[in-house]
Amino acid sequence: MAQSEQEILEGLAEIVNEETGLDTASVEMDKSFTEDLDIDSLSMMTIVVNAEEKFGVRIPDSEVKNLKTVRDAVTYIGGAQS
């Protein structure tokens, strides 16, 4: 079942929180994973794997490099669910 952008954002924020300890409220749509949230590549890969599991989608390695902002990830996950 496809989830709304808000549901995906909240789920992604929980994953980021579990991996990095960042407050879920700091995971906002226009935040960059690397510059704003200071997420390194290893943590990003863990977040991607956990997001695939949580949302039932596949995020190929070739797509991960395009997920620069939280909005990019939410949009990709939403599209992959439908």
C-alpha cells in the first residue's frame, strides 16, 4: 500500500534517528543528507537498506547518489511504492 509523503517523511526520520541519533524533527524535506544533516556515506547506505525494508521498495545503488535531499528520498520511495 502506497503511503503519503508525510508518512514516508516520518518513517525516514525514524530511520535517520536510529542510525545517527539526529532528532526526527530535524529531518525536513529540504534538508540535504550530507550538508545539513551531516550523514556520511556509510550511514547513508545503512539508511537506504533500512528504508528498503521499511517501505518495501528497492533503491538501486545507481539511484542512491541521486538522493541528495530528504525530498529526493521521499519522492523516490513514493514513486517506487506505486
